[in-house]
Amino acid sequence: MKQLRRYIRQILLTEGMKTVNDLPEDAYVWIMDKGSRFHVIVDTPSWSRKSASLSLRKAPHGCSGAWEVVSANASEGWGPLVYDIAMEYVGNEGIMCDRSSVSPDAARVWDFYLNSRSDVKAVQLDYNREPFITPEDETDDCLICPISALSCFQSRNFAQAVLNRNFLFLAL
């Protein structure tokens, strides 16, 4: 039953997911880079409001150099596209979820990256205190689970949680 639910969620995500091919001709991508923060906006004059926006900041300590998504806003289906743009923009540094809060919609996107995207690599992050997964490597130490994801802490299975990853595109 659990597998069936996961499969149905995956179909809903992929069927509703917009791609570059779905953008109207007057669409544009705007990236505002402010050094330790940047914003990605996908917009077009023909829409009454922004289709998608994403704000990221450089992780303050360790986290394998990842960029943390701190806010996301998207019209139906445009979220994954803006995440892909951000992931492409940061290259090998990768992106990770917000350390304080993750919405159910965003959690589904991260789960999709982990389980269904062969072009995306999920790099395991380490907990910033014991129990360590890689005690010899301090560069991957990070506040692991978002505070709102208490099930991650309660399960004590940090390595299995999808939100404890840094996601980046594989080199083609």
C-alpha cells in the first residue's frame, strides 16, 4: 500500500510538472545574485502574477557547500522548474531544503529528486553532532532535518531522510 501511494504521488508530480517547453514565448528567467544569497524568478508579462520564485542562501557552516532554499513560491506545476534552474546555476555546490521548514509540496519535490531523477545526484549530509555518519569529514556536517520534520529526529534515521541531502545535477 505504501508503494502504491508513493507511485500515485509520483504520477501526480510528473503529470503536473511544467518544463521549459511549457513556457510562453515572452517568458524570462531572472536571477538576482547577491553573493551569499540569490533569487530565481520565472515570469512573463502575459501572466497576472509570478509563476515561480525561489530564494536561496549559502549554507552558513559545512553542508558540503550547499545552497539552502529559504523560500519558494510557485503556481501549479512551476516549482520543479525553478528548483532545476537554481540547481543548474549553483553547479557542483548543489541545493538543499530549508533547515527550518519544508512544506508538503516541497517535500514531494525533494523526494522526487531522490527517487526518480537519474540526472540528479543526492549527496548525503552528516549530522552536526553525534551520531556522525562520516566523523572524519567535517565539511558535510550540517543541521540535518528541518525543525518542522520531527519524524526525522524521532526515527533517529538521519541517513534515510530525503531532506538530509544536497542535490546537484550530474555532469552530462
